[in-house]
Amino acid sequence: MRIIAQNLTLVKPRDKIRPMNHVIILAAGRGQRMNARKDKLLIEAGGKPVIYYSLAAFHDRGDIENIIIVANKDNKSEIEKMLNSYQFPHVSKIVIGGISRMQSLEKGLKQMEKTAKKDDLILVHNAANPLPSQEEIDAAIARAQEEGACIVGHYITSTVKEINKDQIVKTHDRKNLFAAQTPQVVHFGILKKALDNALKKNLEITDEAMLLEAVNQPVAYVEASENNFKITTEGDLTRLKAVLGDVPEDFRMGIGQDSHVFEESEKGLTLAGIEFKNEFKLKANSDGDVVLHAIFNAISQALGEMSLGFYADELCEKGVKDSKKYLEPIIKSMKKQKFKINSLGLMIECKRPKIDPVVSKMKKSLASILDMPAARIGITATTGEELTVFGHGLGIQCFAIVSLRKA
């Protein structure tokens, strides 16, 4: 059999053009309800400004082609500095917005016309929503690709009342209510049509979904993550800082430690300001109260001050033995700086005396000495399995951790 070879040209099918995803970050609001001297978007939380997190949520994805920021004339330069500091190359432009959300959206969309195609997706996001999850962004994009538009939000959990000036009008079924958040995702062509309609009819809107509703465009929805909330009040900012693990400016923490060996020839142990007459005394120039000494060091560390010896040596020379007196200088300094003890935790290592049976008595004493609730004092103890001199019964060691807050 004779085989005749033919030259075959393989024609590769044309790749389907994938729609691009674009983001408009709305940052032109004035944040009047925040009651802060600084633009809320520029206030730091977790060491970075609020708007940083809103940008990073989209910029660090692999499916975002272009980001437009709509700022106001007062925060534009600071946002530019932030972009230079943290490097957001996908941000192509910062434009100045209008006095309303719709006007700001119009400015951003007009800039987006230079790159976006009809079937591309536009993700409109409030800069004041810093923590949208990647999962909800994924879900919103997927639903918008299928149905044209999608928003994220939260199911209503409280009973909702409709009111007039004087009284309740009716109660609404919360099962049918949904609190909108951002991002709100929609095809560019659909959003452009809806915005043109709203501008022509001079409609007042509070989010993009309202634009779409006005042209009878169906809008899907997906549940937002619990941390996707808008920063509107100081309470919201405090919540954001808590989520990010930020330590408030009016909060301090310190760790202190002290240890002494037993005298073994004289009884009269002092611990937490309490005298245990039948236990051996600790060897020290003072009464050797390791608990109060550790607490002193913890408070002093939280305030950024010196160790116990810096203050106590002079008192020792004067013959002062009562460790409660040693606490007075650091308590005075704490009050001068307008702090008070928020919580106190003690970890005591010793073989004797047994600590657990006297914990309540110790808490009561410390609460009186430190002027704080006994409920905010925690005391635990260990023998150390005899791995240290304290576990062998030769002395007592105490660690203290204290948190301070502005009074």
C-alpha cells in the first residue's frame, strides 16, 4: 500500500476574549458622622490607613486589571502619598469626585470608559469598607457574570420598624430585608445605561443597585463576610482596629517578675499584702512580697519607667519594709498619666505555701491595694514539677502581666 502524505495546516481556534474586571474605589465622601479632625480614610488602623485595606483587597487579586480612585480635593494628595509608599501599580488614576455618590460614580465611570468594554465587569466599592473577603468578591463576580449585576450585604437580624415623626407605622418582615454593602458588581454597559438614566431623570441614589432597579435590571446578591462593614462612626473604627489586632492608643501592657528565696530561720511570709505567720519569710531588704514587686515592675514597664530597685533602694535605706509603700510611687505616676489598671494576671511558682486555697483572699487584698475590681484579677500557680529551685521549695517566683487603660 502506498501512503501519500499531505501537508495539513492546523488552525487554532480563536481564544475567547475574557472580559476584564475593573474597580472604582469611592473615596470622595467627607465622613461627617465620624466627628474626627482627620479624614476617616486616612486614619491608621493596624499601622496603615483605612483606605489601604480597601485597595489591597482588590489590588492583590489576579483578576483585576485596573483601579480608579475617586477622591476629594482635600484627601487626594495624601492618597497619592499612600500609593507611593505602598506601591499599588494597578491604580491608573485618581480623579476628583462630586458632592454626591452618583456624581462621584459618574466621574469614575467616565475615566473608566477609556479602557472598559461593554461586557467588562465594574466593581464599585466604598473606600470606607476596608475588609471585604476574597470569598464574597469571588461570589459577587461570578453572579454578576451570569446575571448582569450583583451586590454583597448582610441579612437583617434585628426587628425593623417603619416610623413617622411621632410613632411606629408598621413592622417589616426582616426575612425579606437585606443591608447592602460593597462591592457592587455590574457589567459596564448596564451600569452606563443605568447611570445615564438616573442623570437624565435627576434621581437621588445611595448605591449602584438603586440605579439598576430604576431600569428594571435584576440584581443578584451574596452574603457579605461579618467583617465587611462600613466605617461611619468612631465605634466602627474601634471595631476595625480590634479586628486588625490594633492596640488602642489609650491602652498599655506590661510584664513584671520577681523572686526570692526563703529565710528558713524566721517565719512571717508576706504575699500580696497578706501575712502568713506560719510560713517562712522570704529573704529580702523589705518584706520580700514577690507579688507586689512583680506588679510594680509590670506597671512600670507599661508606663515606660524604671525597675523596682530604682525606687525602692532609697526606701530600704530609710528602713521602709512594707512593699505596699514601694508601690506608691508607680501608682502615683500611673494616675498622673491618667491611667488605671484594667486587668491583672499573676503566675506564681512555688512548692509552699499552697496558693489555690488562698486565691480569693489574695484577690481581695490586691483589689484593695490597687483600687480595682477583684473580678479583673487572675491568679494561677504551679510547682514547676520540681524542675527549678522554686519547685523544690527553696523560694517563690511571681510573674505579673498588667493592662492599663486611660481613666
